[in-house]
Amino acid sequence: MPFEQILILGLVAGATIFIGLPLGRIRSAPASVRAFLSAMSVGILLFLFWDVTTAAFEPIEDAMHEAVDGAAGWANFAGLVLTSMIGLGAALLGLVFYDRWIARRRNAGIGPGAASVAEFRSVPSITTPAQLATLIALGIGLHNLAEGLAIGQSAASGQIAFAMTLMLGFALHNATEGFGIVAPLAGQEERPSWSFLAGLGVLAGGPTLLGTLIGQAWVNTTVAVAFLALAAGSILYVIIELIGVNKAFVGLKVLVTAGVLFGLLLGFGTDLFLDAFGG
């Protein structure tokens, strides 16, 4: 497959992240809307956490079976396990320390965003809505980097139909993930700028194109596992933060639960569509 066409696959797969970003400019959204969007973001991220951990576990499991069967040594298995543990821990604990570092340097209180000032103060370590949206975009970007690796690897190996299937499925995933990124921003008194939203889109969707470039030129299982582990740790951290925010929506437990369920169904539904289309 020509290099230019491979790039187009990665570009299209990542660009659909921009579809949901304008939602972040909604002003004066009622508490019910903010609660549902925030909860939906949790559901989407829960699916992504399952998705990336499953993808990271597969090569580790394969390496274990090869070692047991004598087809390969245990060093490869041990290396992949260590890589995944370091990646997961570095992302998760790194963001915790980053959050504490930001908190120590804040001179003013947290401004209103997807939740009210009081709602965010119920979670002492929470960052501002803009920072939380950036962290969500970062976690999704690491996830999309691994997706781009898969697209590039498939196209470079001559599996064109499969690469096209991956592109369509990942594009559909990204279209829903954009809503999750801007959920903390919806309802802010001051709208986020278009340039800020564009930056979130590049941070989350751009790695798909970068991963496609890397995947079509060079494939390494250890590197792929490392990126997946980093993505898993980042996503898990954001889920913990968003759960804390959602607890503040007192009296909207049913709506919050429905939002989480809806986000999960979006994630698994698009994944099933990908499987059915590729079948």
C-alpha cells in the first residue's frame, strides 16, 4: 500500500475526535446535563481501560505460552511484564504527583466548570476543568497511538482490508471519545477557546497519525506494550478523578449511573461494529 494512502488511514482515524469537541463550548448547562456528560465520559473511559489492558495483555500471554512450550525463553515474557508494570505505574503515579505539584502552586481557588465550585472542592486534589480535559485527551492520545501502530503495521504487511477495517472502527471510536474529553468543560461560564479545543483534538487524535507512521516503518512488541500500559495508567487516573466529581451530583445518582452505562454501551457498541464489519 502506498505510503500516502497509509497516512490517510491514520489521519482519518484520528480526525473524527474533533466531532464532539464543540460540545465543550456549551454555556449554562443544567446540572443534569453536566452530570450525564461527566458520567458518560467515565463509561467511555472504562471501556477504553478494558480495551488497552486487554491489548497489552495479549502479547504478554503469548510470550508466556511460548516460554511454557519451549518455543522461546522466559526473558521475553519477563521483559514484557516489567514493561507493562513500569508503564502503568509511571503514568498513574506520575499524574498523581503532577496533580499535587499543580495544587501546591495554585494561588486561587478552583473556577467553576462542568461542576460548581463546591462540587469540585469536594475532591481536594482535583485539577481545573481545563486541566482535567487535557488529562483525558492525553490518556486517549496514548491509546490512539497504539491504535495507529496497529493500522500502520497492518497496511505495511499487505493486510489492506484489515487496515481499512481498523481505520473505520477507530474513527468511530474517536467520534465518541471527543464527547468524553470535553465533558468537564460543558457548562463553564467562560467558553473554552476554539484554539484550546483544537489543541485537545491534536493531543488526542494526532497520535493516531503518529502511530500509523511508526507502525508502517517499524514494529516492536515491547514498545507497543509500553504505550498501552502508559495509556492504561493515564485513563485509570482520570477515571478516579471523574468518579470523585460525579459523587458531588447529589440527587442525580440514577442519571449518573445511566450516563456511565450509556458511555460503556457506546464503547462496546462501536467495538462490536468493528468486529462485525471486519468479520
